[in-house]
Amino acid sequence: MILRRFVFLLILALLGFNYQSYSQRSHGGFYTKEKLSNVQANCNKYDWGKKLKSDAISKAAFWTDKSDEELWAMVQGQNLPRTIDVTFDRLTKGPKILGCLKCGLDVLKYGNYPYEPEFEKKPWKLTCPSCKSVFPTNDFAKFFKSAIDETGQFNASKGDKSLLFNAEHPDPNDPLHKYGVDDGFGYIDSNGRSHKFIAYYNWKHWDYINKALNELGDAYIYTGNKLYARKAAIILDRLADVYPAMDWNPYAARGWYGSDGGTLIGKIGGNIWETSLVRIFVDNYDKIISGTLDNPELYSFLKKQSQKYKLPSPKGSRSLFIKNVDDGLLREVYNGALSKKVKGNQGMHQLAVAMAAMALDTQPETTTWLDWVFAPNGGDISGQMINNLDHDGTTEEGAPGYTFMWGRLVTDIADRLDGYAGYTKHNIIKEFPQYATTFLAAYRMSALGKALPNIGDAGSTGYVGNYIDPKFITKGYRYTKDPEYAKAAFRSNKFSAEGLERDIFAKDPDIIAKEIAKIGSSAGPRPIGGYLMSGFGLAILEGGKGASEIALTSNYGRTMKHAHPDMLNFDLFAFGNWLAPDHGYPEYATPMPSNHDWTGSTISHNTVFVDEKPQKEIWSGYSKIFKQLNGFGVFELDGKKAYPGLDTYKRTMFLIEAGADSNSYVIDLFQVNGGNDHVYSFHGPPGEITTSGLNLIPQKEGTYAGENIPKGTGVNGFPRGYSFFYNVKKDLNPAGQFMIDWKAEPGYRTIKAEDNVHLRMYSLTQSKDVALADGDPPQNKPGNPKKLGYVLMHTEGDKLKSNFVSVIEPYKHKPFIKSVKRLATSSEDQIALQIEHTNGETDYVMYNAGTQEMQLPNNLSMSGTIGYIRTNSGSTKKAVLINGTSLSDGKVNLKSEGQITGKVVNMNRETSGGGWIVVDQKLPEGTALKGEQIFVTTDGERDASYTIVSIETHGNSSKIYCGPISFVSGLKPLAERTEGSNNYRFDFEPGAKFTITSHSEWPLIKK
């Protein structure tokens, strides 16, 4: 026997396996002996550490006051139902959601998950936040106790059915005797619909269990007191008993709702959110494992429970405890990832497996699991990095929260592997240097550094907030040492380095914060100016200062996954609020009419709906022009890939400051060529609407879909979204120019009555008909308005060409625009506007999509694409020429060499080495073009536009450096791959044409 064991160990040694028995593993793989020593020293040395420790002890006291039996009994198994919505029924032909049993849909105004159980004060009860009714009506606690079987788990079939009655109506003859009674599987109402009070309560209870684990785990690592480890270990051991049998599918098969993405699989819940649950299990096991050494009271209790109940594994020693948790939790996490029962959005399951692998810290399994995280047939981090990460550090997800999620989860993997001796095969940051852009993605995406556009399934209607995390940006600085990251972290942390990258596990926890303080103290405020995030597909123009700060945003990126089919949608941030607000997150992220046909439709957005069909799902449109100057900005975006049958689908937008004491205004030029039906949809803030120049006749009843079609009817022979427009008023013979004014209602986000905020639109487009209608944003998001007022401008005809031209003016109290006029031009490719201000200034804006010179009255002329002139009392105050050779008003004559054009000669074809392009033109050397965009022609799925960092000239060619990015857009299909090649696909190829937007200003603005 001894010889056989010796031979076995010798074989393991020869194979390089680090064999250790369960009892030999003293510490966690991440929470090592050194880290725990450092954290406890820091908690005794620093004031902030002392407070962390004190707070952790205070929170954990609640759990240590509970008996071991109480903590053990908190964990229930497969037979106690769970669901994330009380009434949602996927299988019903009736309404999917019913709301509260008593007050109905009124409860939805409190959010998607409105019930917050009070586990200690009101066990097994839900209180409606709207009507304050309490359900279920029976004493479920008694029934639950009667239903505990020989394994210590709830089994409804074992329960005392005589306990299932309305406690306030105990008489069996009382018609309310069974009203609101739930045996765990829901109360069935008179219409046969289930109200799943206990299942919802139990779903929330799993978060309560994880709260206990987190608070006990933190208290242990901060203090080293084994009492906290023992209490957490009791919960973990019980979890390991029941987790292998957990299966979400039986409840999904009932039509119940869980976060499973339609797969109907998972463990405790749907497979997506399962990843978050298990990460907490695993992390806290890794925290407290060292506290299970020399803890006889723990093993005595567990053994006693195994004698009292029929449990799946023996108890009584540390090795048995570790084996149970390793098998019942860690290995179940890995197996769940393989079976996809533990699989979420990209990054979720990979992080869960990585955490489990490090907590196991046992070879060869740890290496096998971590290899899976990176393997093409596994978590595929490497493939995801190449195929789905763009040069802005965002992913294939078009909604900000979802697209940021991947970077933050993968960074967590990188952080955990950094310094882990048990695995050195991959270093995410070094292997993929372009990944560093993800640390600044949210910072760059936030207009004025304050407000993230509520794009796709993100935020809510008009919500003002962002995902900027100074600590996450600080990680970018730690990995790159780029001072721009330090400045961004410092600014977004309220101009402080306090608490940034405080590594409580290090001997010097604030070393990075000290570096950031030194760099950030001289950084100054975030500059006002625009960004073109061509990887994600977002154009931002900014202007003004103080109370007049303003930002214009337009998204032209993803229309798939958690994005909406809203290519070229825009929003306007002024006076601290979004004034043309996106709906944000839908009522429910399921294919219900309120999502699929409305919030997730094209026509509910500020864009053009073509041929009564929604836009296609694509990765991105293309940017054509982007220029941000002082007081003047313009971008042009091409979105015709979303409507592939069209010749033209592009939007050109201007943001122009109106004077020192005024806000700015917007010009919107939306050109659509092709198809036979175009509807320009636009809405302002919620509130009163007034019009001028329209003769609106109220429709008697029905919706925009028809007088006989009720509000909210699912698509059936009419276009998506039309049935959600109600209170319809139409002008069937509208004038070519009219005005609509939205007065933002008090209570909309931060707006007060005395603010008197308006958004005014001057339409300069001849339409077949114009309608005003109301449409409701999601009503279960706190803070969302009741309704939004839309204008729908409709044109139709064969091979239709529409030029929707608008001037949009945000103002307080009084408008600053006196009049708007569209000037006659010699070509339909040309648009000219005259905007008179109340202060006596007049702006002339010219746009030319063709090559013919523009000649206008008042001696105005332009050879180029965009011209802007401001005059006052006959004198010229300002002039701007974009992509042109001349602009004149008879007094000022601007000259320029025009747009820079050429071809790409060479490019970096690797994922490392940065984004460099060699072009066939001799360009200004150094930083003369720094911050400008190079637009490379492509027919690929991604926009090939990049920000210039520097230029080197080499003879008659130039090498353009675009920062630490990559032009790789993915791996070639397997059938196209060859040996000896990197087998990448690219945003563009050598030989592609490129342009760089030129501009000329008067008076000359010095950089």
C-alpha cells in the first residue's frame, strides 16, 4: 500500500502536478497569507483601515448573533421555488404582467422589481410599495416549517395543507378564505394566473444570503477572527450540499421569469445572473478558507447536522468540509460553465470560472480551468479581445452599461491573475495593449463629463448620470502609466487622488494614488470639446460654459443585442438635462409589444423610419466629417447600412454658439434617398406643446396606426410602433415651414417651474402630412415621465428623396432666435439657412453635398462642403470653411487648400505595436494635425475613422500614429485561415482611400 502511494505521488511529481490534499491547502488562491497579513496590518495602521475594520465588525455582528442552526437553515434547495417577477407569465396569451394583486399596474412605477422583502421584520411576506397590501395572506412560516423533510429542505408535498388559508379570513366559508394564499408555487387568481409571492421572496433571499457571506467574509479578512470564518463556512457548506441539485429549468418551463436570455436554463436562477451569485460564493470561500484551520467548533456543528438530517456528504473534519465545498461549489461552477447553466454576458462566466480556479488552487485543475477561460472552445477571452473589442475599448454591445461590463469584468480577471504564481500563461494587458482604451471609455462617452446618453437598454428616460468610475480609470494608469489616465481619474474623483487604487492588500496601499496626485494636481478641469468615438459609434459636440454648457450626441454604432434599431438617433443635453430624451431601458427586456414594437423600435427614436420597416441589426455606420472648433461644431454620419436598400441615409448636425449670454442651437440635416415612405420622428422633453404654422385636426380615436386600432396593440398589418402613438392630431396639407415648442414640465428630472426650459424646433421641410402624438416611455422606471410629445413628418413617393431640415433651439424664458429662413439654392444637393438672432446677429449656414459652387444673395459664395458666416450690422464677425477652397461674403474671403485626400500605403497588421498608417501624401509633421480624424474608406462592418496623435514624414509619404489601438476587426473564418499568417480581418486594407477634414477660420484662432 505504501509502495503504491509512493509510485502515485512520484508519477504526479514527474508530470509537474502540484499535488496537495484537501487538508493541506491553508489559504485561498487569491487571498494569500501575505495579502491577509498586509490587509490586517493596514487596518490597524491607517485611519481609513480602522474604519473599514470597525464597519465590517459592526455589519457582521448581525450574523454572528444568529445561531449556527439559523444560518444553516437560511439556505434552501431546489424544491423552494424562485422567480424574479411575481406575475410575469411567458406562456400566457393574455397580458404578460399583471402587477399587484390589489392595485394592479400601479406598482410598476416603483421599478422592474418593486417588492423589497423585510426578511427579519416580515419573514415570508411582500409589501406592495404602492397600496401597502401584504402578500401572501397565509402564515407561510408555519407551512414552511411543517414542510421541512429529512434532508432539511422544504418540500411542499410534506407540508400541512390545513395551514394554507388567509389568516384574516379563517372561516372556510368565507369567500376570501383562500384569497392570496401561496404554498410556494403561487396564488392562482380567478383568471387562472399565478401570483408568485414566495418564489419572488426566495429569489430576493438569495441576495440576502450573499449579503451575509460578504459581510462575514470581509470581517474575517480585516480582523483574522475565526468566528467570522466559522459562520461563513456554515453557510458555504450548506450551499455545497444543495447547489449540485439546483436547476432553474423546471420553473422556466412553467413560464416563470428568470435571467436566462430565453435559454430556460440555469441553476438557482437563470444562467445569466447565476454568474453573479456564484462569484460571491466563490470569493468568500477563498476569503475564509484560512479561518477554517483549527476550528473544531465548526466541524462539530457540521457533524451534528449530518446526524440530524440525511445530507449528501459526510461531515466532521476540515478535509471533509473543503472537499464538500470544492466539489459542491467550485467544480459545479466550472461544470456549469461547460453546460452553459452558468453563462452570462461576455466576461461574466469567464470571471466566475477564473475565481473558482484560483479558489481551488489545486493542480492540474486550476490550470485546466484557467486555460478554458482563454480557449477558443471555452471562455475565449483571446478571441473576444480580437473579434469583439473595438478601438474605443467597447464591445459588440450597443448599450453603454453592457458594453462597459465586459471591460470591467475582464479587468477583474487580469487583476486576479496579476501576481498569481499558479498560472503565468496569459497576461491580458501585455498580450492586448489595445485593451487599455477600455479604461477611458465611460469617461469619453459622457457628455461634458457629466451625462452618459441613455442609448439602447441603458438608464431611463432623461436620466442624467454616467458610468465613470475613477478607481477603474486608475487601474488603467497602473497598467499603462499613461498620464492621461491619471488626469482623468483625478478629475472624475472630484479633483482628488484620495482613495484611488488603494490596494488594501499591499504593504504600501496608496503608492498609485500618490503618483496620480502629483500628475493630477496640475491637470486643470476637463476641457470642453467634442469626441468622435468611432469604435463605439458616438459623435459628441460640446460648447458653452457655466449655465450655458451644452452637448449634442448622435449614436451611429450597434443596432443589435442590447442596442435599439436607432441608427443616427440624437439627444441634446442643455440646462443640466436631456431635452430630446431616449426612452432608455425598456419596461422588460423581453419581446413584449412595449419593448419590441415601441421602446425597442426605430420610430420611437429621433431618426427617420423608412418604408414602414425597422432598421437592420448592424455593427456600425460610418463617420464622414467631424470638426469641433471654438463655438462651432459639425459632424456627418452615414447610416445606410441600417437600411441597405437606400442610396443615402445620412445625418449632418451642427452645434453653434449663439452669443456670450445665450445657449447654443442645433441644425439638423437628414438626407434620405430611396424607398417610398419616410417618417422623420422627433420628440422633446415632456410637457406642454405649442405650434405655429400648422393646422392640426384631432383624430377622433385610435392611434397613428388607425382610428380603430387601440393603443399598445401588437403589430398586425401595420408598422411597428404606430399603435403606441395616441392623442393623434394631423395636418394633411402642411406648410413648408412651421414651429413646434416644448415647454419642459416641472418635475422632469431636475427642472423646476421657475426654470422655464423650452426646446423649440423650426422645421424647414415640405411634408405630405405632419402629425403630433403622444407616446409613453417605460412606466416602471422611477423618474420617467408619463408621456412624451412627438412630431411625425411624413413624405412618400417613388424613388423618394427627402431632405429633412430643422433648426433646434433650447432656451430659458425667451427664445434667442428671432427668425429662421431657408434660402433658395441652384441645386437640390445644396442647403442654405439664414438664422436671425434677437441680439441683431445673423448666421448664414451653407451645406453642399455636390461639387457645384454655391452662389447666394448678399454676395455669399462657397466652394466646399460647409460654410458658416456670422454678421452684425453689416460687418462680419466670424467665418468657418470646412472641406472647401473658398468662402466669401464680399467682405471676408476665406481660402483653404481643401480636404486632404490620398491612399493608404501600409498599416500595422498586428494587435500590438499601436495604430500606425502610412499614406501617400506628405502631411504636416509632428502634432499639427493632432486631434483631427483620418477617415479611411471601407466596406467593412466597422467605422474606419481614427484620431491622429502624431505624424512623421518619410519623403513624399507620411506615417500617421493613432494611439495604442489596433486595426484588427476579428479572426478570419476557419475555412479562410492559412498557416504562417496571423489570419486577422481588418477595418480596412492598403490601397483604401482616406480623407482628413480641413478647416479655415476667421478671425484666425491660434492653437
